[in-house]
Amino acid sequence: MGDGAEGLVDAQARIQDRLDELEQRRVAARSRVVKDPEREQRLQSLRLARTELERQVSATSHQVRRQQLAQAIAELDRRIAELAG
């Protein structure tokens, strides 16, 4: 085989190694043991709510509404820190 073909084989091997590594990470993430599933669900819910409020902030131009949303985000941050810590 010429040098070009060897390079192709090496590239394919690296790609396969990377795919194997990603699959291992996916399996590890799925099999992660959750100590407190209810707490994890609450955290996920709070994070989702925060993301929605951030979207609303970017979509509104009313200053008073922006302040309300900023206060709500601050409260969510406080609750997230409380649950995570």
C-alpha cells in the first residue's frame, strides 16, 4: 500500500476510536446513578424555567418586564444554588 492508503487507514482508525469513545460516554451518562431523583428533577425543572426566562428577556423590549424577568431569574438562581449546594 502507498502512503496515501496508510493515511486513510489511520484516519479511519482514529474516527472509529472517537466513535467508540463517544459511545462509552453515552453509556456512562445513561447509567449514572442518581442519588436523589426527585432533587435532580427539581433542578432540571428550575434550569429549564431559567432558560425560558432568558428567552423572554431577549424577546422583550419593555424595561419594566425586563426587570421582572431579571428578578425571577435571580430567584431561580438562588433556588438552583440551594438545591445544588
